[in-house]
Amino acid sequence: MHAITKVEPHDLISLTKLVYETLPERYSPLLFTQLYETTPDSFLLAKFGQRIIGYIIGIKTEVGVMRILMLGVDKQFRRNRVATELLNRFLTNQIGLQIHRIELEVQTSNIPAISFYNKLGFTIKEQVPSFYQNGEDAYIMQLWLQTY
């Protein structure tokens, strides 16, 4: 069984390693420290024991809008509802914060991720050409929250 927790400073090194294993982009390790310092409440982990097996990182981008920057799960733990639980806890945390819309980017070729987000109510807002470092396009997807 896994647990969803807030990130702690001692988690950042293990988190960085998992991000590198699960996402094609290569972010500076300092980015995770900066995100933790600015948005600790929008930075969640899934843990199996002490092992980090998933993460979600978000940041408020404008009044009423939260953007999910990263969501990933260790390959060994995929298809076990880890991403769904992370996202649901993230959404629950937005209640009471006057957030009415959640946005995220996803590679246009990542059909499993697009399907996952669609099942949870996200819709495609627009396509952004050459969004990723490898030149791939992105979809901007959004979810309107009913209650805040």
C-alpha cells in the first residue's frame, strides 16, 4: 500500500532521480528546491514505505488558476491508481484556495496520458507547437473545478 504525503526537504534528491526516470525533459535539480520553497502545498509524493514512487508538482500561475507542472509514477507502480490518487489529492487541496481551473501540458503523442486526463475530466484547450525540448508539440489541457 502506498501513501500520499507532502514533500519534505530530504525527499528532493530521490524525487529528482525519479523525475529523470519518468520524464524526457532534463530539469536542473535546483528547480525542485525552488518549487518546494515557493509552493510546498502543491507538491505531493506517493511513497511505498520510504521509497518515492510518484509525484505531482503544481504552481499557481494566475488568480484562480493552478498549473500542474509535472506528474509521474515509477514504471513498477503504474496501473495501480497512484497517478489518480496523486491528482485527486492535488485537486482536493485546491478546494478553499479559490482555484477554479487546473491546467497542464502533455505531449501530443502521449496517448495514454491524454486518455488518463480525459477520464478525469480534462479537455484540450489548445495545441502549442514545439513546446518540448525535443521539438514535440504539446496540448494544453484544462479542468474546471465545480467547487472552490
